[in-house]
Amino acid sequence: MIKFSILSGVIVAIFLTGCAQLERSDSPKKLENIDSVEEIYTQSGQRCDLAWYEKVDQQVITGDGQGHGPDLGSLEWRSVVEFKLGIRGNESNPELGSDLWCDYIDKQYMSQP
């Protein structure tokens, strides 16, 4: 009975030791200080800020020319930008309230000559 206990203890120890070393060296490493895929994407992309909103508004007029129109950067403004570009309602558009949206609009429409 003692031999069985020792043998089973050794087997359990080997099993636990083997499991602890299963980390693959080629497994992806977690990026530190990154909270979301969106954050990873926008680190190299266009940030939504007042200067960018003004740039877009100069190219895609969202007001009526008399000072009336949606507030720059608001969801209403972003929806008007999509409407003016003819892309409102496209399922492939990023979410209106995201930095991804700004990057998408910038790369697809604002960066073109």
C-alpha cells in the first residue's frame, strides 16, 4: 500500500510539473497597457479631435452655410458626414462613436487627392 501511495504521489508530481511548463514559446504575448482592439488600431490611426473634425468639415460641409448644423464631432455630425459621403447605413462602417470611425473616414475619404 505504501508503494502505491508513493507511486501515485510521484505520478501526480510529474503531471503537475509537466502542466506548469506547457506555455508555448511561440504563443502571442499580451501587449501591456492596451485595453482593446480599438485602442491597438487607433495607436497608429487617426484620433478624433477638434482639428480633425474641422478638417473634415471643410471638405464635407455639414452645416447650412448660415452657422446652423450639428455640433462638430457629435453623433449627429458623424451621421451627416456619412450621408454626405453616400455611405450612411453601410454595415461595413465602424461604429459612429468610435475612434475607428475617424480613422476609417480619414483613410477612405479625406486622404484622397
